[in-house]
Amino acid sequence: MVVLLLILIVSLGGVAAALFLPGYADLILVAGPSTIAALLLWLRVVFRGQKPAQNWILIDGSNVMYWKGNKPQIETLREVIAYLRNHKHTPAVVFDANAGYLLVGRYQHDYAMANHLGLTEECVMVVPKGTVADTFLLTVARDFNAPIVTDDRYRDWADDYPEIEEPGRLIRGGYRNGVLWLDGIEAPVAA
């Protein structure tokens, strides 16, 4: 929010310069739209009144989608997301570039995958082709100090990301007798 406010102030300064200083009239072409965009974004943040999400938890989407029957299924991810939400976590999902092909037969970008999962686009990332999803996922987990729901142990990355060895950083899960379980997170209470 502070960055948006700074952009708004600088843009307003550009508008003022364009209006009042001779020879700077063309600056309005950049400063005007920048001012409007910054103002709209800043107002959106202010009036939303949202506080930063707490209890972030990342999901290794390309791993978890195989948990039920060793076949990639979007429904498996939806169940894990609902399970985490029932426990007051804010889930975010990271996918390999080929996840859309595996789930729906064609490439799916962040927005499309978010729609399939009932999440906002900000909570879903399909890494670009050729990018190693593991390093992206581990970096985001480090930046947000968030655990990762996965059965992957990331042993190849342990030297670069030693925190994955800490208890609770990698949350294993799966299905037992058709019932979802996640280590360290109790089952949802039936209503």
C-alpha cells in the first residue's frame, strides 16, 4: 500500500509539472494515466479493508493431484484446499507448466487453474515452461515462512533450502480408506 501511495504522489507531481512548468506539457501523457491507475489501485486496497492473509500454506499441486488413485485429478486438490480452509489456513498452489495438460488436456495458465480450484489468481502459480517448479515453490515457502503440502522430500534441494529439514515444513498427506489426511492437521469436524 505504501508503494502505491508513493507512485500516486510521484505521478501527481508529474501532472503538476506538466500543467505548470513550460516545456513539460508532454509529461501529462505518462503522468496522467499513472495517476489514475495508482489512485484506483490505492482506493481498491483501502476500501477492501483486507488484512494480509495469515497462516499461508503452499500446496505442491503437481504432487498432490496424484494422491487419489495415482491419477492426476483436480478434485483431489479441491479437497485438500477445503480441508486447509476448514483449519483456518490460506492455501496457495504451485504447478509445473504441464499440469493443465495432465488435468484437462491443454495448457492452463494461473487464472484458468485458479478458476478450477475456486481460488483467486493471486493464490495460484503455473511456472513457465522450462522453470523448475521445486525451486520456485521452495523460494516462496521461504519468503512467506510457509509449510508445503507434498509427499516430495526435495532431497535434491536440501543444501540450498536447509529449512525443509525443520519439523512441520513439509506436510505429508494422502488418502486412507478414502479419507484425506494431512500430518499435523487434524481432520475437519463433521457438521
